[in-house]
Amino acid sequence: MDVVSDAISAMRLGHPSSHRLRIDGSGCTRLPPFGGAGFHVVLKGGCSLLPDGGDPVTLGVGDAVLLPHGTGHALGGSPTAAEVLCGQYRLDCSRIHPLLAEMPRVIHLPSRVGGHVELSAAIDLLAGELDDSRPGSCIALPNLLDLLLVYMIRAWMAEATSGAWPRVLGDPVTAAALRALHSDPAAPWTIERLAAAVSVSRPTLARRFTALVGRPPMAYLTWWRVILTATLLRDTSDTLASIAARVGYGSPYALSHAFQREFGTTPGRYRKAAGRAPGT
């Protein structure tokens, strides 16, 4: 998979949820902080989003706002009534990818003619599914919500004026190296093999990747393999030996050592805390 897809998949817990919220002209709805990401899209009218400890954001029809870190907030503060599409994504923030970690607390994506066409189309489709309970909606809704999250992240990256990861994925050498590592993390990668895969010299790859990502390519790969291990421990009943083979470790002992160094606990204790035992 690619970096954005992997970053979301590694953190996701269960299915996202959504609903319509109607706010009258004098009303204000408080939404407390939560473990995950949330979004709002204004379908009718207008309102303000008031994030905890932040400045108000004025929202008009078609505007979307993403709260990547589950910041508590309120909706209201407008003399007119508003109808808002709201949603939440439950995420395991113990394994947050730096791409998502660096995103601002509030990302406002204003509606503009000709802007964010994919995002606008996803919003229209999602609103239509919520209007009617149609055959297949149990599959369509969660998939549309996933699509909406990807499009909101894409829109932020296209307009971001700060942050490392829009630059990372905009750099052809570093982006190609990340695609290779994420496409096949279990491969026997070396810096030489990775440099050959992206058609640059080893020093060039090491210099550009480290400067942009903040760690050398092989250190990033080690970290990502451990994050994948945590996901597999949580979501599957595979043995540690099987997981080791899937993520590129030669033995479960070596994987266990790397895992404990990153998470401060053994794979077995981590799996037990996540509520899944081998063979269940």
C-alpha cells in the first residue's frame, strides 16, 4: 500500500460512524474530545466551529473541517439554522504515523468552485446514502467515510504551507523509496537495494530521505515493521513466528526484541491488552 493508506489502516479501530446534526439559530452543540479523528461538512446554512483552546472557524455551505486529533469543540454561534454532516473515525493513537501526527488540530477546507472536486463528490455521495436507507448501504457508508478521510488528507496536503510530510511525498526520490518500502515491507531491503529501486545513488537516497523524513531509510523501515506487527497482533490471531515472516524478520525473537524496544512491552502482553489471544 501507499503511505497515506498504511498510516490510516495501522491506526483504525472498527468502522467509522456518521450522522446529520441540525443546529437552530440560537443553539450550540458541544462535542467532547475523543480518541480518533472527526469531521464536519456543512450541508445547509452556516455555523461556527469553536475548538477547545483555539480560534473560532466560520463555516459556510459546502465547507468541510477535519479534526485529526479528536479535539473537543462546539458547533453553533450563527443566527441562522444549519444542517451539518458529522462523522468520527476511531483510531489507536499509540501507533500514529508522523504524517498524521503533524497535522494541525483543525483543518478547514472551504468550498470553492472547481476546488477539491473529489472531496465534493464524496460528500455528495455520502449525504445521499444518509438520506435513504438503500440496498448495500451497510457496505457503502463505511467505505464512503474512508474515502472522505483520504480526500480530506489529500486536500490538506495539496494546500499545506508547513509540515514535513507534504514535502516528503512531494519529493520524487523520497516518495518513491517510501512507496517501495510500504509496498513490500517484508523484502530483504538494504540501503543499496532501495537506492537501486529508486534509481539514485546510496548517498543521495540516504541524505534526502533522512533530511525530509527525520530518520534514515532502514531506521524508518524497522519502525514501520514494528507498527505493522502491532496491527497484526491486534487484528489477527497469527502466531508471532508467522507475523515475523510477514513483516520481514528472520525470527520471532528478533521481532520481539525490536517490538519491546519500540513499545516498552512484549508482543504477548500487547496482544493480551488488545484483547486477542493466538488461535482465537
